[in-house]
Amino acid sequence: MHKHYIIHKPYGYLSQFRSGERLAHKKKYLGDLYDVPEGTMAIGRLDEPSEGLLLLTTNGLVSEQIRSNKVEKEY
């Protein structure tokens, strides 16, 4: 069963959950704030110096459909 999430990405965080180089770069990742299941992906990205709504899913097909040009988006 797939899961979908809506979260707030705060200013100063990367739209990633984990990084092997985390300690070397001292970056902040969404994985530091949210405990999401393995295989969860962000639908789109927000830059580090921005904040806002971020959609997450474990369903690659849903991710592809939303990121396609067929779905209208407003930024």
C-alpha cells in the first residue's frame, strides 16, 4: 500500500531525506525533521532558501503524473 504525505519544508533545509556527506557539509535535511518510510520521494523540490508545501509519496507513478506537464502547477 502506497502512502502520500503533505509536509512543510522550512527555510534552510534541503528537500532530501539523507546524505552520506551530511556531517562534512553541515547541511540540514528533511530527514532530520521527519521520519518517513524508506522509498519515500519528494514530488518536486524546493530550494534550500525557500519554504512551503511539499508533497511526498511512495508511489513512483503518482510522482511522475504530478510532475508531468499535464498537471497545472502554480509557484
